[in-house]
Amino acid sequence: QRAGMARAVLGALAGAAVAVDGAAWQLPQLTVGHASAQLSSSHGSRVAFAAAPIGSAPSMHMLNAGVAEHAHVRATRCLCMRLGDSSEDIEELETTYMSAFEHFASSPAFVRNSWGKAPVLLEEPVPGIAGSFTLADVQEAVDTDFLEAGLGIADGRGGWKMAPVSEPRGTSFEDAKLRYEDVAAGIAKGTVVFNSAGAHVPKLAAICHAALRAFELPNCLNLYLTGPGVVQSAPPHTDMQDVFVLQTSGAKHWRIYEPPPPARRSPANPLARGKGDDALSLSELGEPLIETVLTPGQVLYVPAGFPHTTSTCHDGENLDQEASVHLTVGVDSHIWGLNMLAARQGALRRAGLADGLVSTQLDADDYWFGMQQPNRAGFLARHTGDGDETVATQLASLTRRLEPQRWASTSEPELIELLDAEAVADELQSHARSMVEIQRGMYAEAMADDGTPAMPGMPRVTLFRVKPHLDRLEIAMERHVQWFGGAGSTGVTGSSKAGPAKGQKPSPAGAARGGSGFGAGSNAPSKKAKGAKGRKKK
């Protein structure tokens, strides 16, 4: 409703040629489908793993070269002008988050024992994270842009849902615009969520950019704000992303649990439990793997599919007098079909072979084994040697494991040839790189946004800047789906023959905006979201 009013006011802009830096620039057409601009195991570990110490990440200028590095340098300078900081301050901000992410990405122990398998808490605060994004930053972002936010609610009729933070007050652009006072009122009631804030807010885009460099996999950043004294700021639920939670101010109580067996609630998506119409009760879960209060500077890793619940009070006491502000950087492997179960489904379809498996009815160990990423995808390639199995043999191994009788008389070389597994491995690698490069451009452009509207005197709406990148993500995902033969799924839920869930479109558009918080999992389109399984239960 609010976005519709904005479109009416900004209609004269859509499609108009505007002079930008001396060149003609065509504003993208805004459609209803893009109105919201939302991008949308084992025991927990508290011990530090062997990795470079926090703060010792390499210089940002040593990490990449060429065009991407040039864009990063330009973005850094523009961001300096916007924030009034020196280039050294901005370099320190990016290096801080790069250090935190590299602490995980460079650790063989983390990859071997925790990635996709177990939550990890960095109890020692990471210098520079505390206070790096506060309510003052939120207010600046809301006041200077046309942003959307949701209020997480649990109404007792299913799982976590999202309600509007506010309703439009009239028919003008200003009446349709979200105000910070609306956000403040929402924080007093519960948790306010800005999905994919990293695509819109320059300061947060720098964090996403650092995560891309560290993990070399697509990511998305959501912003969560919760007032003090909220007994349940998020009910038990799971997410499709492997998430890194970064507490920047206030405090929040977290409990993370072992995933329940997928078959227990089939066909519910194990990566979107406790969302929408699906309720996830604490009675389905055991004792917490990790129970902790996150304070400013601390970092928590939660694998995809691990149930968790949060609050800002504990034992009847408020954890802090300030509102809790935390950033969630979600690594979007499963959203974009970058897991081995998705690869198996696509390979069978491409080869014209039947696939009668329903992923949510698999044994838990088989399900999580299938949810592993290709072992040479992104940062995982750093930890894979010449003697380790290839992605092609990884695919053949999973295929045989899930249907041992079917493939009993087929040798590994024959199965690799039958699945055209080498070509599948190359496609997965190409697809991952394509998604990362598109996001690299999106986040670099967001960092370079100095807050100036597209036309003098007109309101600033970052939706226009973000939309072309979302379109490129959708096109790249559609190409990936079509490479496997189209029609079926290549990602996260149910059987490979299932169609979209109720209310979903069979299109990759939604996953591009899904974000990594509440709502992302429950609404991910079947084309890209089926099949994702991601972790080996220990």
C-alpha cells in the first residue's frame, strides 16, 4: 500500500532519462513485483578455533584486484564523504568485519567441525563491532530513504509472521514514507526487521562486501531491533541461511537447538520451520546446544536449519536498558541452489532420469549430508586439497547413498558419466561466481551512494538503485535452473517433482529479496529453493 503510493508520486521519474556524471542514465521501470525492494548436527562450540587472530586480516587492497578492487576503492572514498570520516576510518571499519569473517573462513577447524554442522559463539568481543551500527544510524537511514520494515509477531496460529510496522497516513509521498517514530513504536512492542538492509544502507553494504570477500558466496544482511524486556522477541524457528549474528548494541538472549528430524513434520521445510503457518514448539526440541546472552561485539554463528529463539529479558530481568541492535549476515547457499541435494535433483532431471525421493522424508543424517555445499564452492575451496574428492565424486557419492539399491550395479565412473557430473560441477562453480559478482556490484554501488537523489529536489529512493541488481540475480538464477532442464526445483524443499507452495510463484524473484531473517525461508520460490539440505548431523 505504501509502495503503491510512492509509485504514484514517483511515476514521473520512472523511465525518465537523467544526467548523472555527465552521462544519460535510464531510471528502471518500477513494477508491482518489485514494490517492496526486499532482497530478501553436533554440539555448539564456545572454543576459539585455529585461525588468524581477530584484527589480523590482510589489507583490503591485497584481497582483490582489477575492476572489483577499483569499485571498492571508489566506494570507500564516497562513503568517507558521506559519513565525514577519513579513509583510514572506513578502512578500519571494513577491516574489522573482514577480520571477524576471516576468523571463520580461514579456519580448517571451523570448516571441518562447524560449518553447516554446529553453532559457534565467539565470546571475546571483536574490537570495532560494538557501536558500529546504532539506533542513530537506523534513524538516519529511515529519514533519508524510502525503506520498508516489518514487525515480527507470533499470533498463536502457526509460526513467526511479519506485520507492517505502520500504515500509510495519507496519499502523498511523505504520508506513505516510513518514519523513525513508527520504528521506535515497533521496537517498544517487539522486533522490527529490515530485510536486506545491506543492499540499501551504505554502511551495511560495506559489511556485506567484506563477507563476500571472506566467504566468496552470496550473502544478505538483515537488521533486527528489539526493545528491552521483550519475553520472546523471536519464537522458535529455522532459517535457510548460515547466519553470522553480530551484536552492535544492547543485549539479546539466544538459545540454539539441534534440528528435529525432517521426516517428523514432512513436508514442512526444515529450513523454514516455525514460520508462516508452520508452528515449531519447544516440545519438539531438546536441550539448547548454546544458551547465551549476546553483548556488543560478540559474534554467533548459527547453521541453516538450526532452531533458535531470542528475547531481551531473562529470568524476569531486562538484559539491558537499551534496545538490542544486531546485524545478521546470511550466507545464501541454499537460496541459490548451491548444495549437493539440489545438484543431485538437477543432474537427474538433466539426464532424463526419474527422481522419486522426497527430501523431507529422508533420514536426518542423509538429509543433512545432502545439504552440504560443493566442497570447492567459495571459501571451502581453500580447505580442499588435490587428494580430496572432487565435486563430481561428491555428487556421485550422494546419489548412491540416497538410493543404494538403484545404483548397486553401477560403478563410480559410470555414475559420474551418467550424471554428467563433471559438467554439473563446472556449472555449480560458474553459478556461484556469477551470483557473487552480481552482488559485489550491488554492494559496491550501495557503498558509493552519497545520499544524493537521482534528480535534484526529488526524494531519495534506493529501490531504483537496487532493482537492476535484483533483476540480474533473477536472470542468473533462471539461467541456472534452465541449464538443468527447467521445470523442477534446484533448491530447498520437498521432492524434486513438487510445485510451488501455496501462494508462491514458480520464479526465482522472491529468493532474490528473501533476506536471511524471518520470512526468507517461508517464501522462497520452489524453483530455486527445493532440495537444499545442508548439514551433516553429527
